[in-house]
Amino acid sequence: MKKILVIEDEPNILELILYNLSSNGYKGIGATDGTSGLKLIEHERPDLILLDIMVPFKDGFEILKELREKGNNTPVIMLTAKADERDRVKGLDWGADDYITKPFGVRELLARIKAVLRRYEDNSPKDFIHDEEKESPEMVIDSLRIDGSNFNATVHGKELPLTVKEFELLHYLVINRGKTLSRNQLLDKVWGIEYMGETRTVDVHIRHLRKKLSDASIDKDMGEYIETLRGRGYRFR
């Protein structure tokens, strides 16, 4: 049974979410503020977190930032009453997997939970390899080494601190190096066809991936290997 932590300070909304989680085969745990929510994340190790932005003591952005800085890659769906695109982008920038704006329907929430959990069920990138593009488990491009069997990528022998999706994105780009891949293609292949987010998610992950590759580079800037083709998508050259 998947365990889902809900950090939400409105009692009626929290009770409604927990009831529907229980009714649909999940174990729901609730917290009404950011401090207690962080403690529950540490002790309960949930499979997914529903995180409201406007919670007391530590808001959702602070919680998300703290988690990602500690290397905690538990999937997070942001709950927000704000429809402002800047808030959505800020959440994605700091590592949220999806967001849903209040008021929302229970069916929509459950569908998004199912989609995000499914993306994390199989972290192996092997399914992304096309039949006509069989590659060895290990690929080397200049100082970049990608080991698909161990889910590991290094630059100059130093491991890159990649999230699950960043690794899968890099792996898929390298497998298809030289090909232009649209944002929708990347969403379908890396995030899964049921992903209900937006193509902005791809841009955010590309930016993070480029920075991590650049930070690890010594002679050549590996971040520049990922090219943007305006209006078309991305390509690993």
C-alpha cells in the first residue's frame, strides 16, 4: 500500500483528501504545518507528498527546497490556491513533480497521484531504448560516462548528483544523440504518456541538467552538448 503524506493546514480539505486516499487504496497521513510535515517525511518515508504552498511555520516552497537540497527525491505534488504561473514555475524549478490548483476535483487529484506514482515505479531507463538503437549499458562521450545498468552518470569520474528524472532525461537524450526531440516527445518517453503536467517541466529539468553538467566540467562545458532548437525542442549533439 502506497503511503501519501498530505501537508495541508485547512482541516476540511485535509480530511477530505485523507478520506479519499483511504477509499482508493492508499495510506494517508496528515500534517497541518511545515515543521510537523518535515518530521513526518523523515519518520514515515512516504511514497508521495501532497504539499500545500500556504502552510504555517515553513511554507511549501521552503519544505520542497529543503528536501531537494538534502537529496530527498520523494515525488511532490504542490497544492495551491494561486493560479499565477510564477508560482507553478517556482515549484517546478525547486523540484516539484506536478501541481494542482484549488479548488480541484477528487478525480483529478487521484489521477495526478496515480500518474506521478507510476512514473516512479520503474526507475530503469532501459525501456526508453528503441529496438533499432540497442546500446551497451555504458556510454562514453568525452568526459561524460553514463552507466544505464547502475543508474549512474559521471563527468571526469565524479558522480553527477542527478534526480531520477534528470538521469532518465539525460539517458534518453544521449541514446538519441543527433536527433531533435520535441518537448511532447520527452514528456511521453521520460515522464510517461499519462503525465498530466505541462511542457514547461521539460525546460526546467533541461536547465537543471545543463547546470549540473557545466558545474562538473573541466575542459569542455558538457552543458553545451544539450542544444535548444527554437520552436522544435532539444538535441544532444
